[in-house]
Amino acid sequence: MVAAWRIHCFIEERPLSHLEFRRQVVLSLLQSERAATPRAASDSMSQLPDIRFDGVNHILGTGPQGRCKVCKRNTKNMCKKCNVRLHAERGKQCFEIYHQQK
């Protein structure tokens, strides 16, 4: 920040004080943040809501460890068609719950 302020002082005829320079930087960053467009959700459920319930070719496979879509615990199991991680071990029915219509 000091280096940027020194460049500002070198370039400007009437430079701002260091404090005022920092305030201006913060204000411009806040304004640019407001102008930024929000990102769309990359959630698999929001991308393909109807494939989940079609009941065809939902194959259980394995992939890199990640969070189960239903219970949020770690698992390596996933539905290959929906591309979401889901538990399918004994005692956990996350795979079935995820694919049932509500």
C-alpha cells in the first residue's frame, strides 16, 4: 500500500495524505465489489433437476472423496449419472433418498 501511495505522490500534483489515499482505495474496492455480477450456483441439483428422478441408469460408482449431497458426511461413492456424491453403505440410504421424488 505504501508503494502505491508513493507512486501516487510522484504522479499527482496535489497528492492525498496516506490516510486519505487508503480510504479512497477502500471505497473504490467496495464499489467494484457491488458492481460485480453474482455467480450462478454450480450445484448439480440446480443444473439437472429432472434427471435425478427419471429412475433410469443411476449407477453407483466411486470417485474422489467429498461430501454426500444428502447427509453432508464424507464419502467416495457417487451416482455416475447425476455426478453427485451419495452414501450407499449398509444403514445409510442417501442414494435412495436423493433419487426419490418429494
